[in-house]
Amino acid sequence: MPKSSAALAWVRQTDEIEQRAIKAGIAVHATTVDEMVRARAESDPNRMAYQYLDDGEIEGARLTYKELDTRARAIAGHLRKHCGVGDRALLIFPPGLDYMATFLGCLYAGVVAVPVYPPDPSRLNRSLPRLKVIANDANTNIALTTSMVMPLVEMMEHLDADFAKFDWIAADTVPDSEAADWQGPVSTTDSIAFLQYTSGSTSDPKGVMVTHGNLLYNIWDMTYLWHSEQPEGSQVTWLPAYHDMGLIFGLLLPIYRRWPCYVMSPLDFLQHPLRWLKAMSKYRATYSVGPNFAYDLCARKVTPEQRAALDLSDWVAAANGSEPIRIETLERFVETFRECGVDWSLFKSGYGLAEATLKVSGTRPDLETQILTVSAEDLIKHRVKVVERGAPGSRTLVSSGATHLQTRAIIVDADTGIQCKADTVGEIWVSGPTVAKGYYNNSEATEKTFNARLSDTKEGPFLRTGDLGFIHKGELYVTGRIKDVIIVDGANHYPQDIEETVEKSHPAIRPGCVIAFPVDDNGPEKLVVVAEAGGLSNAEDAAPVYAAVRKAVARDHDLRVHKVCLIQPRSIQKTSSGKLQRQACRRGYLDNTLDIIAIG
């Protein structure tokens, strides 16, 4: 079917913008990601690509574009001796630049990279099951890692003999001389670049097939969003590189934009959030991204004395995504770091998911992130009624921006499959070149999720995101996930609203570490709250916490809490990107496997 004139106009507009960006040296023309890297190595061989910060502060390993290309070629040449084009390979790496060189080496070799969360040596029994599920699903027995991780491999093989069957390759031991063995290119725009395994926040992980075309389109979409004709910039990232936002926004986008990128370990950031802001200040960085909790952590942990040494005035845009965006967090961050050069215009919220490669919507640097206050009572009935901020029974939402180029988002009634009227909450459906190819080796789930059509007009295909939201004045507002909605006495409640109320109810409850879900207790569904609690020496200390939680939830949501379950700090289930795993927590509660301090 030929493209419509409107679609062709979009393509022409995109091409014109990209051509100007290429002439300015910002972008490179490429049909695959490895071609993009090789083009950058040819045009800017000695320009710094990545600088790793040991302990989040000390300049360690460094790679120019030429060095990155050489490492990728060497690893690709070595890989082709062990596997063929299209084979899958696990990438099990600690934070560092070896991971990025190996990821690109897979792309150079035409091998499908499968980035995974590195196992925790202290919790191997808990880490290995997920790793094994992914390895089995990807149908691979090839694993790339570093020599530092190889001693851990022996422990893995001892605990599970299946890992002894793997072909383990320490990528950091591959000499640069093997770059001469690389022969390519071997991939096309439609080739699968990597499998991004979903976080498992609501179900078992599934491997999203992300093509080179998906990646390049998403990178270009972000380039278009983040001022495509602004040549100068730099970036700091601490995000996990095996997760889509950390990999694509954190590490691939800077190559396309020719931005130097300063990289630190997620653990170094979590231990001392100041390190992120110190790097932004020291290197005069202009771009960075993080989930909502990261900004909250900085606002709570960075002291006035530490703030006095920070200059964040060069920070152009701080993207915020991956989890619910809270207006209170953004306002607290601005107020806390105002004297460092921060104001409201810094924040650029967005929405995306692995099935859409990464970005679906976002806020341009020249526009302010919008907020909207609505009636909470109407919202849980899937209606959008705008009210004044601070009005009784109101909820203030942060926009996730708009879609751009050929990406389209619509709101659909999940039960009828009919597009919703304006200012109505429904499921977010997405179409465009950003939508991935489907789930690897799972045709049934692919058909259900990636090939949805409107029931009345048959328009499609669309990606069903499983997320709830609405569009107001062209801006997308995300309100929750379908599977997480709590239904008590016939009324819908968003868990994140209840969780925020619980967080504020008592100082013992740790921010960002609360999960609310329903249970069927031989009758109507009842509400359970699980929360990390600090400073409780015994179960008797929990009584005031129980009372505070129940009082706050009854007051703000007219709900009775069936059980309050207080668990040990740092034990609540989260994905690698920091999302709360509500369904996994619910299973843990029902199976009695949570690390419980007290329950009542």
C-alpha cells in the first residue's frame, strides 16, 4: 500500500532536518547501528566517545571513536569463530566500557546481543533463575563477560550444571589484533540488533526483538526532540547499560550526536547521589536522564554544604521517565538546587517502553513540561475533569510530552477496542517505526501485543502498551498500568496514589519503597500494603506505623487497609530500572517469602 501524502510529508521533513544535522557534523547517515559507529570513527577518530568514572569520580578507562571501533571489530572477529550470524549471545558485564565495546562487537558480527542484569554474588540462588529463564528463552549457550567475572562463573556452574555447557568468552582478553579478522558488514536495517528482555514488572520477562531500524529511528526521534541542530553538548549517565534507557539514551545517542559521554556505575550513584551532580558540574554537561526516584534521592541526600560547590547552570535538559513522575519530586529538586542554576525548565518528562524500542513521547528543551490537576474521583472512573491545583480530592499529573515524527499514540478502551473520546482514560496504543518486531520465539504474545487493531475501523496494527493514560491538548498523561489497578467494592484505585499516601504517613517508611495490591481473601478483594521500614527494632515498634498507614489511606482514599506488611530495607522487589514489581511482591506476600519485620 503506498504511503499517504501526509506520511510522505513527514518523511521529507525528517530527511531535510537530518541532512542539515549531518552537514553540521551532529548526525551521521547510516542504515545500521554498526555503520553509525564506523562512520563516526572515520569522521572523528580521535574524539572522545566515553570516559568512565571509577568510584563515580576518578577518570578511569577512556575510549575514542577509533578505539571503540577497533575493540568492536576485534570482538566481532573473535565472535565469528564461535557463532554465526543471527545467533544469540548473553552479555553479562559489570559496569564499565567493556560492555559497550562488546555490545557493538555483537552488532558488527551480526550476533544478536542479549544484555542481562549481572548476577549478585551474594544472592546467586536468587539471581540465577531469571538468568536461566532468559538464556533458555533466547535459545543460547554463548555468554560474553569479563575476566573479572570469570571466577563467579565457576560458582554459577556449581549451582546449576546447565551453565557449565555455556561457551564463556572474556571479551576484555580479546586482543586488538583480532580486528583484522573482522569481515563485514553483515547486518541490514531489518536485522535484529538485540533482545531487550522486559523488566518483568507484571509478568515473566519476554525478549523484545529490536532491529537496527528501530534503534536508528528512535535515536533520530530523540535527536529531533533534543534540538537536532544544536551541535555542542555532553552527557553524564549512571543508568544500567543492560536496560533500554541506559543503553539507547545513555550510550548510543551520544555517538550519533557526537557528544562526549561520562559514565559511572549505578551503584556508585546510589551510594552517593552527589556523584551524579558533581560530574554534571565538573564536565559542564548539558544532558542527562534518570527515573523519578533519582531526583528525589538527590534532593533528600545532598547537603547544603555539598550544594554550595555545584554549578548546574549548563544542564539544558534533565529527562525523567521509566516510572511515575511526581510533581512533588520535581518541585523539591528545583527548590533544593535553585542556587546551583536549576529551574523548572530543566525537566523534560517522557514516556516509553522496551516494546517501542525506548521513546514514545517526550518534551522538547524549548518547551516546559506541563502539569494538569484533575479530580481524583473522576479519574478512577476514567474521566478527566480539570480542577484548580490544591482543590479537595484533586490529583496533579505531570505530562509525558508529545509524540514526534512518525510515532503515534492513541487512547483505546481496552474492553471494546474502540478509540476513546477526548479526555477519557484508556489503554495507550502506539504505532510507527519505533515499535519493535515482536517477542522472540513467542508468536502468541506478539500477535496479542504488537498486532492490535481498532475493533470498529480495523485500523492498525498498534502496540498495546498495557499502560493507562489520556491525551489532553496534544500531551500524553500516563496514569498507571492495567494489571496494577486495584478494584475494591467496584471502584478503581491507582496503586501509585495509595503508595504515595503511605510514604507520607510515617517517617519510618522509606520513600519509593511501598507497594499496594489487592488480595482475594475468600471473598471481595482487600487492600494490602507492603513497605520497607527503617528504625524498627521489634514488632512492637510497628503499631504506630500500622495506625498511621490505615488512617492516611482511609482519609485520602476512603479505603480500609486489610494488612500492613513491613519489610526489611532494600528488600522490596524492583526491576533493573527501578520500577516497583507489584505482581512479584504480591506473589511474595502470598507465598510468605518476603523479608518481613512485622505484619498487622
